[in-house]
Amino acid sequence: MADRSSAPAFTVSEEQCEFRSAVRSFMERYCPEAEVRRVAGTPDAHDPRMWRAMADQLHLQGLIIPDEYGGEGFGFTELFLVLEETGSALLPGPYFSSAVLAATVLLQCADDTAKKQYLPGIATGHTVATLALTERPGSWQPDRFETTAIHSSGTWALRGVKHYVPDGVLADLVLVIAQTDDGIGLFAVDDTALLRRRGQSTLDPTRRQSVITFADTPARRLDTEPAADSLARALALSAAALAAEQVGGAQRCLDQAVGYAKVRQQFGRPIGSFQAIRHTCADLLLDIECARGAAQYAATAADVYPEQLPAAASLAKAYCSDAFARAAAANIQLHGGIGFTWEHPAHLYFKRAQSSAMLLGDADHHRRLLADRIGL
């Protein structure tokens, strides 16, 4: 890969614009609203045909995985472009949990053997991976966990229950954060037949969650340095990535609202000509552009200024969570009665906004992290 140390911030090259266009065209073909609804109605909210096309045509699952592990070796600037498009399309399935969250956790750990074993499968899409971190309280703060790892006779076994695991039922590889005698550790379970898994009822049908029970489940310990340090880096990177997806969803909500305001007639003229509607759309535009700037800053920090990443990621996740929620709610309101119906897609974006706000920690969680990181 080219040296990114001198890369300018907040710029998109011509090649990156072409890449974004290719991803957008792919989403328009494989992930229109009707297909999103169909896939969201399946047991796992996963379409193997679309998943394979993503890997074979655009190699999206391996985008941020280095070429030495079978990936494409791009950075978070390119991932930002992809996630903005997948967020706009409401891409269902395990792309974020596998190609972003789990891949980032593996990349940040210091176990080169594990990287060589697991990352190539994730990069090709043949392995669906996820991270099992949260427990019943739902906290994403890497602190102390009820799930424990027991070391005996040279092997590790996991005991406990993980909740809200993204795409946990679907995953072929589950990365688990568990408590050990010397702190938290990162473990891999690649024989999922040994797990007890069940889906959880979720608000967002496009992003499934699961409960996974570990009953003396054999696992492999991956971390060769303090797991808390590498996990904190991975969660910051993943939060920055999720912020980009939220920007894409918020932008689609605004596009839908503006499109409707241009054609819906009241008193003989489009409702978009009314001052209240115009001001609402203008406020949403400003909100989303600020969110986009925060997400782009976090993506640039991930690639170029790693020392700024923790604060930038929390800033982006907090702001983009709120911006997406506001845009999704306003989209419903601006559509009037039709916006409240199941037939209109506005409710799907509202549900994604709520689930994304909680994933990796809500806005309040990241505001607290940001305050701590800047010394307040």
C-alpha cells in the first residue's frame, strides 16, 4: 500500500469516487428496498447470493484486511465510502459484524498465527465472524465480565452467557471477550457446534442479535499483549466505521423527505414550498453535513493520525447516532400519515437508527469516553 502519512484529510480522489459509484451501483442492483424487506424476513436476515456477489465482484469483505492475509489492504477512508453506501441501502446481513467488527478485533490483536488462520476466510467471505462482548446489562465498556475463561492442562474453556451478539447465530467464528485470572482475554471459538445459540427479538430486522451460552466450551486464547489495550483500539476503529454507516442512513432519510416534499401537494402547491418544511429540511442538511464531517475526521484519524482516533471515534459515534435518529424521526413526520405505515421504508430506517445508536455504545457512553479522553 502507498504511504498514508502525508495523505491530506477530508479529500476523496477520483479513484475513490469511482469506487463509491461501483458500490452504489451494486447496492442498487442487489439491495433495493424490496430485497431488503425480503432478506429481513428470513431467519438470519442474510442472503448468501448477495454475500457471495459482494466478495466476488467488489471484494468488500476483505477491504481493510492487508494483502498478506488475503485482503485488499485499503484503509478506513475507503471503508467510510463503502459503509456510507451500505448504510444508505440498509444492507442486511453480517457485513459490519464480520468484515468490520471481527476483522478489526483480529487485526488489532498481536497473535500473528491467528491472523493468518482466520483473516483469509473473512476476506473471501467464506467465514462469517462476530464479536461476543456484551452481557445482559448491554455495556460495551471493556471492564470486568461474568463470562470466564478457565485454564487447565494447557487448554482454555469458556463459561458464561453473552447477549446482543451481532449475527451470532450465523457466525462460523466467534471472538469472545472473557475474564481470566490476569484480566480480560480474547478467545476464538471456531467450532460453533459446541455453542448454544439462539436469536433475540430485536427492533431492527436487518441486523440480528443473538444470545450465546458457553458451557465449558473449548476456546483458543489469542491475545499476546494486554487484551484491554487492543480491544479498546478495535472498538474505537469500529465506532468510527459505524459512524460512517449512520451518515449514509441519515442522508437517505433526508433524500426521501426532500423527494416527497417536492411532489406532495397541499393547497395547490408542493409542501416543500412551506417555510416550516423548508426549515426542517435545511436543519437536517446542516445536521447531516456536520455528522459527515465528524465521521470523515474519525476515518482520517484511523488512517493517518492514530493518536487522535480515540477522541475522534467517540465524537463521531455520539454525533452521528443522534443525527441519524433525528433524521429518521423527521423523515416519518415529513411524510405525514404514509410515513407511519409499514408499506413505507421510513420505519426501517428509524429502526436501524435506534439499533445502530446502541451498537458499540450509545451517544451518552461515547460522550463520557470523549470527556475522559480530552481530560474533562
